[in-house]
Amino acid sequence: MIEEKVLLDHGSGGKVSHSMFSDLILPLFDNPELSKQDDGATLDIEGTKLAFSTDSYVVDPIFFPGGNIGDLAVNGTVNDISMCGAIPKFISAGLILEEGLPVKDLRIILESMANAARKAGVKIVTGDTKVVPKGKADKIFINTSGIGVIPSHINVSGSNAKPGDKIIVSGTIADHGIAVLSSREGLKFDSDIKTDSAPLNKMVQSIIQSDCDIHVLRDPTRGGLGTTLNEIASQSKVGIKINEQSLPIRGAVQGICELLGFDPLYIANEGKLIAFVPEKYAQKALELIQQDEFGKDAVIIGEVTREDPGKVFLKTRIGGLRIIDMLTGEQLPRIC
């Protein structure tokens, strides 16, 4: 970190966020579990494998098309645990409330959290509430932590990608970021773009219970698909090549991105996953994902290569190659 002050960029999930982690946080707290840099920590406690994760939600606005900060917080933690190959079991919830928040809004958010937990099959078992003076927060912030159990035969990590693996994305990208942006800025578009926030644990369970030998699972939230693929390429020391023609992007989302100058590869998703699967299992894994209610638009977007370890390339529609780097700067702050 060469900056003297914390910037919005430090929360982007991109290059500056990774710099803060590697230069400031990791040296102070370094341990094998943290240094893996997966979506959650994988722990072995007396022979039981557990996944443990925590996240904080500061999305602005707190209500947006298709959801709100409450169900977003539950789904996000369920998904982080699931990306470790675990079955989510329990969640904690910490609320930081700004004085003056309407109780009716709080009730809607809490009801959404309860509904999301029921849908995912997890329990919210503990938590905390703090209230700060008006002007010292922005309506409501939520912190959640989750615990899940990892089946003994599962070994999923961002460091496990192998040359020849096919890369599956479970549906259209950039929906969440554009939904939040349109609500935040009061933009009116002739479309019904909604957040893709959803629990992915049942989808994950269906593929890990098969014999598909999943190597990597990751949900491309902050920093989007492009940044997440860079993380995996770096962790696994492999190259990645994806095809522009294969990327699933809604026409309305693509049009808004072009209008506003955004790249959908770097916009947050909250209900999509990336799976790295050996080629011989790829079609079966794809079909299992497509059978899930949240995976109907799943496609294979590319593959892992031996060449150019740590780098991600996009094969363009006209046959050229474009380097896909980590997100630089902050396209959409406070998106989750």
C-alpha cells in the first residue's frame, strides 16, 4: 500500500484491495488458512472439516430491484461457504443501525433475511445490534458470518485449477451491479433488470455429490468475473483463456454498460458461480448446474492453459486476444 489514506478503491475487490491484503493484512495475520485466499477458511477440527467465512454489507441503496441488503447478506454468506465445497449450516448476523432508520424498513430487511435463510436451509443462530448517532452511518450495515461442513472427500480451492479444466459460469453476469446502479442513480431503463442475489448451496451440493471432481468454485462478486478469474490464475499459477462469444450477458445489461462506459466483466454478481472442472466431467457438471433454478443459463466460457501462468486472456469475437487484468479503480462503490 503506497497510499497514505484508505480510498474507496480499497473496497473494490480489485488491484488496490489485493494490495491492501497482501501488503498490510496478510503480514500481520499470516497463517496457512488465511494465506489460501479462498472465499472462506477451511478448518480441520478434530477430524471434522469446516468452512468459516465472514462478510460485511454496506450496499447503497438498501432496497434495489429484486432484493435488499437483508437477503443479500444471507445469500452472500451462504455462497461463500458453498464455494469452499461445504454445506452451510449456521449464520450470525450483526446489525449496525443509524439512529432514525424507520422500523418498518428494518422489519422488511429482517423478514427478508429470515426468508432467505429458510430458502437456503440455514439457521441464523446468534448476532448483535448496535445503534450509532444519526449521520454516523448510512441507514444500516450488516455483518454476517457462516459455518458449514465440508464432506471428507471434497477438496475445492482457488489453487486447484489444472491445465485442461473447463470453466463454467452458472448464468448471466453483471445483473446485480446494474440493478443496484440503476436504483442508486434513479435511472429508468426499458428493461426489468433485477439483482441475481440467490443461494447457490443446493446447486453446489448437486455437483459435489456427483463424480465430477470439481477443482475450483468461486462466486464472482466484487471485481466481477474478470477479477475473480485473475485471482484463480494467480493462486493456481495457470493461464486462463475465455471466449467473448460464450459470455452470458443479457442484452439490456450489455446495452446499459455500453451506454455508461462499464465493462460487464468487472461488475459484481451475487447469485452466480464459476466452476473449474476436468474436461471429461465438464458436460455432466454443466447439465447438473442447468437443472438448478438459478443455473438455467449456465455455459462453458473457456479453459485453463499451461501458457502464461497468472494471466487471463479473452478471445474476442473477431479472433483477437485481449488481456483481462484485475479491476483497477472502483467502478461501482458500495455494490454489496
